[in-house]
Amino acid sequence: MLEAVLFASPGLFVEQTLNGLFFGFILFMIATGLTIIFGVLGVLNLAHGEFYALGAFLVFSIAGGLVGAVGQPTGTASAVLFAGAIALALLVSAAVLLPVSAIIEAVLVRPIYERDDVYQLLLTYALLLMLADGLAFVWGASPRRLQGVFGTVNRLPTTELVGFSYPSYNVLAILVGLGVFGFLIWFFERTKTGRIVRATAINREAATAMGVSTDRVFTLVFAMGGFFAGFAGAIHGAGPISASVGMGVNPLVLSFVVIVVGGLGSIKGAFVGAILIGVASRWAILVYPAAELAAPFIIMIAVLLLRPKGLYGAWGEIE
Amino acid sequence: MTMDTQLNRRDVVKATGGSALAAALAGCSTLLGGGEEGNGQQQVEDVPDEPIQAGLQTFREGAPAVLGLQAEYGAQTAVRRINEAGGVAGREMELDVIEEAGAAVENYTRFVDEGKDVTFGPISSGSHEELVPVIEEQGVVNVATDGTVTTLYEDSDPQYSFRAQNHDVMEALSAARTAIADLGADNIDTYANINPDYAFGYDEREIFNAGIESLTGGAEEVYSGNPALGASDMSSHVTAVADASPDVLFTSCWGGDITLLLSQGQSQGLFEEVGVTVAPVLYGSANDLSESDIEGNIWGGSRNFYWGSPPTNQWTPGQELFDEAQAEHDVIPTAHFMSGYGAVAAWATAAEKAVGLVGGWPTQEQIAATLENHGFYTPAGYHTIGPDHQGYSTAHFGRAAWDDDLGAPVLEDVEAIPPSHVSPPQGEASLEWIESW
């Protein structure tokens, strides 16, 4: 049936695939933080979706202020200035999550590492509620929508250069997502800090015996997870969606699906799982629109039946 | 103020029965206390002194707050006007507002346990369906602000449960009529749907499909998608509809979902591929839309209240309510503002009428009986509560346009559709009625 759609309307197939890649990369950036936190700290962070929401709210304020200051682009120089302002707003929004999540880890999460898993779930669920209340307190209960970025970026020709029209913002977000994946692979495989984090994930006692400060590693990993979730929220929030209290719940649920499909603790698994979930649910619409919401869970069930540890099955380790 | 306006106000005050409360809720505030009508407050000895305790449940957080806060503001405005006019038969109202999300039944039960005299809400259709049997069991009158699923009052015979806002059949058929008026029945061969994935979305689709197919003699549905409520992404539905290029796109998405759909639709050229888009709850997001969102042939509904219809130079209560909402809450009042306002106004005017009828403070049964076939004015115009406990008011649909002075969208070429044109006669089921055309 998918083949029929492909041959009947290849343009539709390509566009739905791009839709899936865009959403898949947003999911990947959220899920990758969730999976590395679980892989190293052994904590399933239920508040992770609120980091994504915080990124979206922050970019509403920061990008809103910067875009207001630099104005809409009217020529090449102002376009470069505008692009710089947006890039800066995205990075600063995500960067705010570094100290926020580091403090949460050091003050609240660290004291319960040795306790039963149920304490972690209770604590992170409480954090979810408190962060949601905090967002409502700072930004108010109504959705906040950043205007003047998504439409402006879409004026930049990208896919038009190869003969069809698709939002340039989404194309750029896909490229940024690919960059994040590349960075994470490089970081964990090629840098000393990355190797220390992996060593800590594999054998905490041995790493400690070799002089590794697990406290610092844990804080770093938690902050990294927060950063990438916030980055996903910032990219999504500067794009088509509004920042709203409660917006973190659905991506959190789908991120759990992604990391279960990919294998808990595996970055490659999160990447493949997110793209699979994003693209397959969009292809499902081509065949049977009502299957959109069920598609991610059907994929998860199928993967669990065939590979109970997920596609990259690195339980408790970062791969 | 012109003489025409004064006459208009006097006519309205007379129509409300001369009561200060009814006049205040109709928006005739400048005549209150003026002497010629008296303050209209009924003085009945058996009415207690203590304030009326009322409870409202509505969405106060997250994406649904786009509608829920409007209902809250509307209810607060109505309560304030009631109290400024001397209360309901001399009793002031106090309104307790709580979050609706996921707790409609618990909220209502809590209100009853606290001894509330009346409850208002919910917004959600699913919650309203769940709540009606509980209301009937507990016996404290509830006037729903929304929860507009059509069949709810067609399939049951409630005593204590009422709904102030127009039900789905009125706005879905208004949308079908608007599409026909814009394109012509002969020019509509195909249509598509994007509706939220819960009771409201399915109800709206079913009625719109029945209406458009009856009015066109068999237009074909080429796509139907149901994104999750509060969806993070609508692009897949946008792409699918753009590829199908239907003559009409119907969408009952609301709140953050309609802004997301419009935003992604504009970025992917959706509205260039569709003949006309009709969105019955579009104007509910008036405070969140940008100029670029509404480019193209897009028509929006505004349920039982659009502040600019009738034109504000002919009907000043709409303008006065608009000015109040801007001053107090910095928002454009939408139909959901009237959902809250109308629910409170329906109950308060009925309760005051019941006081006059029974010569004392009425029981829940007496207020409920008075609400049946009850009529009252608000700044939206005249409303009735039918014997089926459903509210009936003029429905509004207009072309979405941008107003530079307002810095917000407005509706142009607004058609005000009387209830009899878009809802079945009492006792008839909506779908059977549509299919009988």
C-alpha cells in the first residue's frame, strides 16, 4: 500500500518523509538526553520533558527580545544579523539548562542514588510538577508563541533549489539534528571526557578506583541531558509551535518509546529509534491516517518481541 | 451616546423584564440606577442574606487555557456585573474557580460537598459527557460553559444539567453553509477533515460531513486526520491535505492546535491548495494568531458571540464588553468569554425569575425548572435554553482578516445565523434531521 502511494505521488512521500525526519530529530534530541542520563546515572528522569518545555519558553523570551532588537531582515547584512540572533537565542536558551539541570542533579537527585528506584520515580515526578508550576509562574498559564522567526526563516530557499517546496526551517532543524548526533558520537568516542563518561557507565567502581569523580561525571551527564532537551524545545519553540505548560508530556512519552526501541543507554539506538518513530508514524498517515498515534507503540511492541533489549540493546551503558 | 443607542438600550431593558440584574447582564450598565427603571432588585423576605456560592471549573493551564481562561474572564465579568447591580434578588455572588484538567467529576463533587449553590463548566466535551450522570445524581444545578458534543442532550433527559453555549451541530452546519456560500454547492466536489482526536473532533466531523454532503448532493471526503489534542506537529496532516487539494477543508482544531495547523499550513502552502478553509473554533485563538497565519481563503467561526456582530455602532453592548475585556484582562473577548458569561447569566436570571415566582429563595428543582425554556440577554444578544437543556443563540462565521489598528484578527462579512437554521426542531436528532433534507 505504501508502494502505491510512493508511485502514485512521490512528492507526497518525500514530503511526509521530511516531516518524519523533522519530528524524529526533535525527538532524538530529547531522547538522547534521557538515554544518557539513564545509561550513566541509572535514573529514569520523568522531569525530562519539562527541560524541553523550559527550552521552548526560554527561546520565546530570548529570541523574542533579540529579534525585536535586530528587526526583520531586509537585505543580506540584516539577514546575517537575524540568523546570528536566532542561533544565539537557540544556544543561550539551551545553555540555561546546563546550570539548571546541574543544580537539580547535585541538590535533589544525588542524595537518592543509593535508594530504591521508586524514590527516583517519585522525585522526578515531583520535579515534573514543580517545573510545570514554575513555568506557569514565570510565563503565565496561557501558551506563548514566538512570532516572526518561523515564517522569516522559511523565506530562505532550500528545497526550492531542487524543485519542490518545503519549510526551510524544518530542513535546517534536520541538519542541526544531524550535527548534534555527529557531535555526540565524536564526544563519547573521541574525547577524553566522553571516554571517562562511558567508563563510568560501564563500571562505576572501577572508574572511581582510577580517580574519576563520579559526582562530577553524573552532574555533567545530567546537565548535558538537560541541554539537549532544552535545545530541542528551543528549536521547536522558535518554529511552528507555542510554548505551553504541559507541552513536555507527549514528547516525554514518545521519548520513552524511542529509547526502548533503540535500547536504553544507547545514543545510536536513540537516533535510529527517533528517526524510525518519526518517519514511520508519518508514513502511517499515507496508508491509514488513524494509525498515526498508534504507530510508535506498534513499532515498540514489534521491536520488544523481536529484540527485547532494543535495536542496540546496551542496557545501562552508553554506546 | 446617540438617541438611537439610548432607545436601543431601553428596549433591551424592557425586554429583560426591567430587572437591574438582567439589564446589567445584557450590558445596559449605563441605565442602572438611573431612576426611570428603578434598580429593579426584587425584595423578597425569605431570601437569605449570605452570598451565593458558585464554582467554576475551567482550563487554567497549558494549551487549553486559550479557551479556558476566556471562560473564566467571562464568568468573572458576569459575576461582577451581577454584584454591581445588587446581586441575585439581593444576594451577591462569590465565584470559586478551579482547574478542570482531568478532574471534572471530582471538581463537581468537591463543589457539592462544599455546599455550592450552583456550578459552572466544564470546557471539555469528554468531561461533560462523564459529568452529566453525576450532576443528575447529586442534584446541584450545573450550567456547562462548553462541552458541546451534540448528542449529549439528544440522548438523555436531564433535570439539573444545562449547557449555555451552542452545541456542535450549530457550528459544524454553519461551517458547511459558509463553504457553500463561498464556493457554491455546484463547485464543491471534495472536502477534507482535520479534527482533534477526541469526542468533540469526531462529533464535529460527523455533522459537517452529513451537512456538506446533503447541501452539495454528495461531495466526497478525500482525507480525514485526527491529530492528538495538544499535538507537537501537524505537518503530516498538512502535507496529506495539500496533496489531496480538496475544495473544502474543515477543521475543528482549537487553541494551540489551530495556531499550529495554520502556521504549518502556511509554511507548506496548504491554503493555496484548498478552495476554502472553514474552522468553527478559529476565532477562539484570536489572541494568539498572527497576520501570516490567516492569509488565504480562511473562514472562522465564533460560536454564539463575535464582539463585532451586530456592528458595534448598532449594538453597543458588544463594544462595551470588548472594552472591558481589553481593560481588565488585555484580551479580545472570544466566544469562550461568552461561554463563561452566558452560563452565569443563564443561571442568575433564571434564579431571580424563580425568586419572583416562588416568593422566596428557590430550591435546586425550582431553579432547574425555571431554566427550561428560559430566555435572557447578554452582550451577544438574546439566548434561550430549550426544553432539552441546550442553549440556543445566534451562530457566527466570517472571513478571517487582519486588523492593523487592533493588531489582531477580525472576522469580515460575518454571517449571523439563527439557531433554527442550523439546529433541529426540539425532539429531533441532529443527524436524522440533516439526512432528511
